[in-house]
Amino acid sequence: MSTITVTGIGKVSAPRGALWAARAASALWRVVARQPRVRSAAEAAARDVAMVRAMARHYLASDPGFAADLMAAADRHEAAAQAR
């Protein structure tokens, strides 16, 4: 014959203030998540230069003159950003 022991666990209540703290943290997270990411001017300029150079590489085979103009524009934009 075998014996089974069953242990009953009583009702466990949440610690005082836990619900309030969870709601406050959730509200704070919603406010922070809505804020736009602040990018530096140098970061934005570097991203723009990279996009223009990628476009220039795309047009290199079909329109080399346009690609050269795009590369020159990217160089000017990069130099202007570094001068700031």
C-alpha cells in the first residue's frame, strides 16, 4: 500500500504597495517609451552621408556622372558636418 501526502497552501496576498508600485512603474514606462530618441547632429549627418553614398553606388553602373555628383555632395556634407 502507498501513502500520498497532500499539503494545502493558504491564500497568499500580494505585499502591501506592490500593486501601487507596479502601476507607477507601468505609467513611467509609458511616458519614457513615448519620448523620441535624441540623436546628435553628427550621428544624423553620418547617417545621411552613408545613405547618399549607397545611392551613388547604386547608380554607378547606369549613370556614372550622377553617381559622381552624389559622391561629391556626400563629401561636402561630411566636411560641413565636421566643421561644426
